[in-house]
Amino acid sequence: MSEKNILIVDDEKDIRELLVVSLKRLGYAAQVAEDVDSALRIIQSEQPVDFCLTDIRLPDGSGLEIVQQFREARPDAEIAVMTAYDSTDIAVDAMRVGAFDFLAKPIRLERLKTMLDNALVNPLQDNETDMLIGKSAPMLQLKEYIHKVSRTLAPVLISGESGTGKELVARSIHSKSNRSAGPFVAVNCGAIPSELMESEFFGHVKGSFTGAVSDKEGLFKSAENGTLFLDEIADLPLLMQVKLLRAIQEKSIRPVGGQKEIATNVRILSATHRNLDTEVQEGRFRQDLFYRLNVIGIEVPPLCERKEDIPRICISLLQRHNASEQNNISMTDEAIEELQQYPFPGNVRELENIIHRAAALCDGGEITGNDLNFVFETVKETDLTTDYSSIRDLEGHLASVERDILMHVLEELNWNRKETAKRLGLSERQLRYKLVKYQLSD
């Protein structure tokens, strides 16, 4: 690896000298600037700079100006900020204008090394095809692990709460693997009727059962030379678990009504929001299949553990919304701060619903805190209480409660619309209307 060049911007000579020595010990070359003006001259020159570390408070201006100029002049490099005034507000401001990371003084060498390793040794940055948005420590660890896992063909079990983005993790593994040119086939195991499951997975031949009017290619063959993603794997009936285990072990399938085994070349990724260890112990999931699927395990962090990523996610969601609706809606700092205080029991999926609803209801092309209208308690079947003094819009509050109830029941019933309508005493037509109304449709 060629030597990387780090630009240090700080008005304190002792700190500059200490960082230069520290960086040399880590194998990096360093150059220094003591104010905004001298830093910008280096940034806008042709001098090599692979990474910049700048103080926030400088004699002739703010380090945020350096961040903005650096991102424009050197889009392929990264920049981090440091300050003795450790606060979430400064961190959010820095990240909002493009900072890679945030360091509080006094800077620890171990923390500095980790940051540089993430940025330079194995840079895993958001791009147009990477929907795993965020540069918090949990997300950087997740992306690094995805990068490692993608180089193997081992089965991966992806665990995490509902709405954290387990399918996006699976898609990311596929896109970074040597199977990226092949198909990625995703299936929700809880959404397939048990009587059709074998046919859906392995296919069938014409005439094998009533309604089989032609040969059908199953999911395994659809994913040939690619990746088959089995979401909510814990919902597989025990009989189907046996057949899936055999298909994985033998690397072959037999279509329903078929006489011959058909070889398959498929990588299996699976996901669940349940604890499969508990499912195994209670006899609902086969231990041998669990070991086959859980060769490599990945845990997707909930949104409440990476709230510093919320500004980036909001920006991305608004960009997608604006592109699809052909408008230009923005969000106030107040709204983002309120979102960062919310526990998000529904994780990123819930944040997306909140943003879409707020974008549809806001006035003046800007989402404020008044447009969010979320409830600050996790919705439970027997506990829908809230602080009524905080309600500013009764109609919006009731809509929010109704949406949260719908989401909760849909999640619990694995998005089975028929069962959800039955549970809530609605007709299927009423449920469809509400799913569209609250943008909860598939």
C-alpha cells in the first residue's frame, strides 16, 4: 500500500506536532495548516491529500467551511472534524456538510487509527447502489463485515429487528460478490401458503397436481448462478425445513411430480427477526438446518443504536421522494432533532413512512417538527397511551396511531393482509385503502 497523505488543520502548534508524530507512527505522511486560509490553499492546489483532519474552531473561520470546500475539490477523499467542544449539534452539522467522522479532543490514538483504517485501508462508502446509508460505528462495522462475507460462498444468516434493512444487507452481499452478474431472488417464507411452498421453492411439472397446467420453474432455478434470499426463515413449516435442508446439502432439487434430481448452483442467504436459538430449543426450527444456514451470522443494528445516521437517511429519503414526486421538499434542523429523540420501534421502515407522510402533509415545501406527528411510545396491542398534552394536531395524531397499529399487526402477522384484516375487523378492501393511505403497501 502506497503511503497516504493526511492534512492536519489546527491553530495549536502542540496539537499539530503531536498528530504529525502519531500519524507517522501509523505509517502516514502528514502536512499541516494553521487556519482556514492556508488549508484552502492546500486543498485547492495539486498537492496530494488523501484525508483531512480539521479543527472546528479556527482563528479566521470555521472548520465546516473547510469541510464544504474539501468535499467539492476532492470528492474521492474523506475529511473528519475535531473539536474540544464535544456536542451532538456540532457533530450533526459536520456530518450534514459531508464530514466522514467526528473526533473529540483530546484525541485518542486508537480512535484515530480506527477512523483512518475505515476511511483509507478499507473504504466502504455509500454509493448509488448501496442503500445501507450511514457512517456511524455500527454501520461501518456492518459494511466492513459485508465486504468480507461477500468474498465467500458460505450461507449467511442475517438477524435483526423488523424494519432494520435485512434484505438490503442481503442485496449488498450479493452485489459485492462474484455472483453479482447472476440473479438475486428474494422470497418471504411467511407469505407462501404451506400447500404451495414446495412448488414455489422447487417448481413442478405439468399435471403434477390440480391447477398445474404447465411446467413451473421454482425459486431455486430462478436464482441459478446467483443468490436466493429467504426472508423470515423461521416461518418455514417443519416439513419444508427438512426439504430445504436436503436441497442445501445435496445441491440439487426435485420438482413436484418430477422423476429426476436437478443440480443447482445457488448461494443461500436467510434472515429473521426472531431468535433462532430459541426457536430450535422450543422445537419449532430444526437444529441441523440452523447450523447449515448460520455458517456466518450478521446482526443488523436497530436505528436507535445509530441515531447519528438519521440526518443522512433523511436526506436520502427526501431525495428519493423529491425525484419520484418531482418536487423539492427540505427538512428543518428542528425536525431532524425531534427524529433523533424518537425510539423508532419500526426502525428505518418506520422512518421512511414518517418522512413520506410528512412530505405529503407539510406546507411551504419544508418539513418541520409539527409535520412529523409521531407517537413517542412503542405501539402495543394493550398499550396505546401517550402524553395528550403533547398533541398539536388531533387528526394527524389519530392517523399516526392508526398507522402504527396497522404496522404493528402487519409485522406480527408477516404482512399477511387477509389475517391482518381479520384481526382488526376490517374488510380486505378497507385494509387495502388504509395501506395506500398510509403508504404501507408492499
